[in-house]
Amino acid sequence: PANGSSGGVTDFSDYSTSTGKWGSPSGLYGAVYPYAATNSTMTAKVDTTAKTLHATGSVAIGDYAGTGLTFSQCATVAAFTQVQFTISGSIGDCDLELQIKTFSQTPTTADPPGGCDSSTTSCYGYPVVKKVIVPTSTATDVKKSLSDFSGWSADNAKQVVGVQWQVTAASTLTAACDVDINITNIKFLP
């Protein structure tokens, strides 16, 4: 990753509304996406004025939903030790996870496809930091060491295909979580 600086992924100043992509085809680039389990909802779009990934939705009790960036090619982050992003907003009483998507755990049916055949094995076992932060209305820079991610390895550092933020609702909650978050300034740090 080197958008804007060494280790830079995107601050969405490089987002093109005509292509729906961030970054540059001559470097690291990709798209944004939402995802949600059966009983939850999530939408995601780039706010070109605020230069943020804006995600909104509702996460049902015992369920999950999220948003992320997919890279159009594998990136190597072996020279970096941390990941950073800026976040603001709210997720109710839910927890926020940060996941690093790897090629080996991304299904072959994904767009772009990964290397995990979901018909024969379990996919989506991405390295993760749970309870990464409780977002507030004040934009906050978050830095996490790659060694803090469960399942992180030197092999994973050579096959990064995205990052995603997942909101999870414990089965002990009494109400769904309303989600409204803004994310920007995504980068890997030495």
C-alpha cells in the first residue's frame, strides 16, 4: 500500500464516483461494500464531501453486519507493524471488530475472488481484533498492532485483500443496535 504515502490505503480523496473505486489502477485500488447476516441490515457509501466511508444499518440481537474495503489485488504488508484508521459515529451497545481480509480465507465466489473454496471448507477466518473501539461523535484515530490480530502471521502479511469493520450484537442484548459510522484515513504503519 502506498496511496498518499508509504502504507497508505485511502482517505477517500482518491474516490471516483464514475467508477465507484478508491485509489489508482496503477497502485492499490478497490471498492467499498456492506454486508449483513440474515436478520440485520447495512448500507455503505463514500461521502465525497466528508471523504469518509459512511455505513448505516441495524444489527439484530445475536447477529452481525459490517462494511469494508476490498483490494483489487493482493497487497503485501510485511514491512508494516500497525494498521490505523479514523472513526466517528455510534453502534449502540454492540461491539466493533476490525478484520484484515486475506486471500486464503476469501471465497472463490467473492468479487474479486479469493482462494477459499466454500463448498469444501470454511472461509472467512480473517485475522481479527475484537472490541477495537467504541465510536463516539468525535473522530478518533485508532492504531492497532498487527500482532494484536488473532491468527496474524508472516504468511497473512503477504496476502491482504482488504479490511473490514464488523458490528456484532451479543445474544444477551435486549434491543438491536442502530449503526451510523464514518471511517477514513486507512493506512498501514511501520
